[in-house]
Amino acid sequence: MALSLAALTLAAALGAPPPPRAPLEPTLEAALAVAAPGGPRAVAASRPLLGARYATSPLGEGAGPDPDPRFRLDAFDCQTFAETAMALGSAGSLAEARRALDDIRYAREVELADRLHEVLSQWIPANLAKGWLVPRSRAVAGPATVVAATVYDAARWRRLAASGQRLTGVPAGRLPVGRFEVEVAPPAALLAHPDLIPDGTLAVVVREDQPGQLTRVSHMGLVVVRDGQRLVRHASSWPGFMQVVEEPLALFLERQGRASRRPLTGLALFDLPDNRARLDRLGPPHPPEGGAIAAPVP
């Protein structure tokens, strides 16, 4: 079957390097030892993951209802790729990255009910409070910044459940309730001031809020700077490109604008700071759990 024009355009823009090759761990450990912590280290350490395959919900608790491994380097969806890059950004070793990833993915305990499922109401607030994220949207968009809000209440959760949309494993009493906001840079502002987006910025795709939809967030990735150009590194589910890729920011925004009937509000941007102080407070690195999967096989 012939590729669509959009797919051919993406293929030409990606210029993706060869898929990750085993052994991957020494390459990652070297990046963790050399690159400055925070965004720069997230960029350096996630580069060897280019070409890793896309998989829906590849991480779990290593046991129980979702026995998928808590840490892996061979397969990602968009959120787990971003989370892994964040964890690598403050880690000094892969053992520390495993510990950081648990802290990024869970409110307190490593259990399905305590996983930070919904991005705007759970994942972003928790990771702002823990110091894994620092807002960047207003520094890029200035007065064009949009405050995107979503209100969750018991009635909305009942309507969503009736339509088959749930936060898996979360009991009713632990569902997020309240008004949740995030600052978003609209596409025009992003394209007007790409130089204000630093290397290693987290970009979260935010769409128009609709009461019948569980979330406004549909995707996320890492902005990287190469030769002065802003690229988005992300785990792509685009047909024909089911892997971790890079593409120019303008193309990424154009595709996101066409990817859903819900209008694109823009990108919520976040700096990835050096969060080693929190990592140190979390205690010693834990060994891999039994279900952990390591490097991809070439």
C-alpha cells in the first residue's frame, strides 16, 4: 500500500537514526555521567531510544492487575517515553532512573489506584509539586498564553463511566474532583518564538475541553534543539511510524491539528529542572523488579 503524502512528508522530515542497538545500558550510563542534569540530560539520555517501538500502555506495576514492568527501554507510548526521559534527566544511573520513574508515575504508592492516570488533574499537579516540572508556556507565549481549565465532579465521572471512560483501577472515592488549570502556548505563539523553547522542554498537547471526553491531553513529547532547529522527540502512533521519532516543531503542530476533531488549544510547556535533591530524599535505588525489560534487541 502506498504511503500517504503526509506520511511521506513525515518520513522526509524525520531523518531518523538507526534503531537502538544492544547493549543500550552502557550508552545510557555514559550519557547520564556526562550531560548536565535536567533537560540537557533528558535529551542526551533519550536519544539512544530513537527507533524504539511504540506500544500502548507498556508500563505497569510489575504485578497485580497490570503486571507490565515498571521500567523498560524497548517500548513506549507517548506518556511513558516522556516520563522515562524525565527520570533519566535527574538520574546518575539506570537504578536511580527506575526510582525516579516510580516517583513521576505515582502519587505515593506503586499501585494502580495511586497511579497518576489523568494528565491535567493528576499528573501535572503532582509533578509540579514534586519538582519534576516547572511551567514554561508563559515565558514563550507571553500575553497570548491560554489558561486551559477542566472541571471534574462526581456527576461528570458518572457520565464518563456510563460511556465506558474510566481511570482504570481508581475507586470512585479517589477520583480527582475540582477545577484544574494549565497554561498553554497556542500554535501561532510557538511558531513565532521557537527560540524561547529550551533544549529538553516537555511539550504536552492540549485540546478543547469537551464534557464527553475524559481528558484534554492527547499527546506529549520532548523538544530538542539541533542546529538551531526545534524538533519534537516522541513515541509516535502515526500509522507507519510506530516508534520513537523526531520531527520539526512546525510539522508536529500541523499533524496534531489534524489528528483529532477536537480543536488543538496548543502545547503546555514545562522545563525539566535538576531534581536530584528529591531523588536523594527518596532513598537508595531499588533493584529491577522481576518483570523489568532491558535493552531492545537489534
